[in-house]
Amino acid sequence: MSKGFPFRVGTRAAMKQLPRLRVSGNLHGAIVGGGAGAGIDNGRDPSLPLSVSITASRTTGASPLAVFFEVVIEGTSAPARTFHHCGVHWDYGDPSSGTWAYGNSFLNSRDEDYAPMGSHVFEGAGPYTVTVTVTAPDGETAQDTVEITPTAEDTAYAGALTICLSNDADFTGTPIGAINTTLSSMSNATFQTGYNAGIRRFLFKADDTFTITDFIALGYGISAGPVHIGRFGTGADPIITSASSNPVFNLSSDTASLGAVTEVSNDIRIVDLDIRNTSTGDCIKNWGWHQKSTILRCNLRASNGSAVWFSYDQGEQQTSPLIDRNYYLFMHDCVADDSVASTAMGNFAINGRYISLKGNYKDGNSNENHGVRLYFVQDALL
């Protein structure tokens, strides 16, 4: 079993801890990982050199850059069971990333993982050297490295690529050259006007409250990304609130069959926001196809819906083709607070491949049906 327990569910009074898992297929995979020498001591073939190689989902892109890692191990007599008898350790080369706020006090660094797969969100400009170390049952080790080079946010979204939104015309701390706009409410039409004009980073002022009159669509049509939704200034995270049956943020609403892909939310980042839906809608929803979605340090409050719903319609969410359409979802350091909910359906409802849920806190009540609900998930770190 992998070391470290970064994901908790339950109430603050009585929390249960879930280990980091590798989920394979339709939730029927083995729990794997472990420290050096962990597993079954029957897979090493001394006649074969032990070698490893890293595959990264991407090596460049705008910060915060979320990356999923896999390792290929050669030099065992039972390659299909390699991860059952080899220890795998990931060092992301990012010691300043600190420790998980919610997790076990033992090996709770964000900068490492003990699992066959790894994931990390790089928030600086880098470069970062990621190292994987594999230890065979006989003690032999092998390493591989890969360099990750994010682009700093203010460089990636320079000048008019960024718009800053404030309730009171106070734009202290905005990036140089950003567009400044005063408002306290926003419709999807307003948002789309900015997006269609080329804006790719939307920053809400700290301590302010913004009312969404319907929803914000992030992925109607084929969205190229990256699109960054975040904050500027000092103070508490801005509150983004809605009293609608629609989600506050809707990443895609493709209702077509599994054949055509007409809408893909691609490389959307939602960071440092307090998102609230006081009606029956969700906080963040993806009803179609998603690729490379990142939700980082968000407080999610859904009165009668889900904090995060990444799935397809009920009739097709169990079908395997979804895995090829929905991939790379990172949700780290988020708090799902439905303590006031009456009929919350499921705080984290997730479908797809390459899923990373780390450091999240689940604060619920006795009325909810699910804490974490996974629909046909393959290759996940929880």
C-alpha cells in the first residue's frame, strides 16, 4: 500500500482516511505502490538489467501546470505484475510545494509519491527535475528523470490576455497591462464576450463577492485553452455565488452520442475561489468531454447539488469509450463543504482516465448520498 494519506472524507468531528489508490478498470484494480522492497519477492530476474523510463502527460505549459506521470519497468520475470513487487518513489523536485493540509502526518509531502503513477501541480516557473526511483525485491534500484518547465502565469497571460474584476474599482495588485473591469454580477454572455475577445485569464478580486446570474461556460465549442479562472489581491478568496439550477461553472454540455465530439473543455484551471451554489445546481460540472482540467485550492459549497460533477449522462456514464474522451482531471487541496445541504447527491462525482484527487477535505452531513462517486475510472491517484 502506498504511504501517505492525503485524502479524507467525513465530518470534522469524525473523519475517515482513504489511502492513495491506483484504480484500474471499473474499480477492480489492486492497491499497489509501497516503500522500498514492498510486495511479492518473486518477480526479479537477475539475468535482466533493471531499467525504468518516465512518461509525462506534458512537460511545458502555463503555470499552474498539472502533470501526470507513469513509469515503465523492465527487468522482471513477470512484467504484468511488476508493480506488485517493485517499490516506486517519485520526487518532483519541488520542495517548496510544502505538505498537504489534510492528510497523514507521515510522509505527507506534496513533493513525493509512493505509487506506480505520480501526479503534481507545478506552480512556479521551473525548471523542475522529476525523478522516479524503482527498487526491486533484491534491493537493486534504477532511476529515470524528466524535466518539467512551466511558463510563469504573468508571462503566459500577459497584458490584455488577463482581465481583473472588482466590486469597487480597487485594482491594487493587478498584473501589469491587464484589463480592469468593475462589476458585482456576471452572466455567461458577459463572460463569453471577454473570451471571444481573446481573454484567457479571469481574476476576481480577493474579499469581493460576485453573483453569477445563470452560469459560466468554459468549453462550448472546442476550447483550445489554457483558460485560468482565479484571484488577485490580498484577503479571503473571492466568493463566486449562484442561486441557479445550473452549475456555477459549466465546463462542457455536449449531449451528443458517443460518436461525435462537438464540445471539449480543454486545459481549464480553476484556482483559489470560494464557489457556492445556494440552489439545486452544482459548483463545477462537466456534462460532456473534458481534457486536462485542474481545480486547485477551491472551497466548494453546494446546497442541493454536487461540489464537482465530471460525468456524462446516466445512460452512458458506465461505458468504456468515456475513458478515451475524459482524461487528466486534477483536484488538489479543495474543501467540499455541504454542511448546510439537504439533498446533496454526491460531492465528488468523477468519470474518466488519469484522475488525481489529493489533499482534499470532505465536510458533509447525514443527508448526502455519496462522498466520492467514481464512474468507470481508470488510472487514478486518490
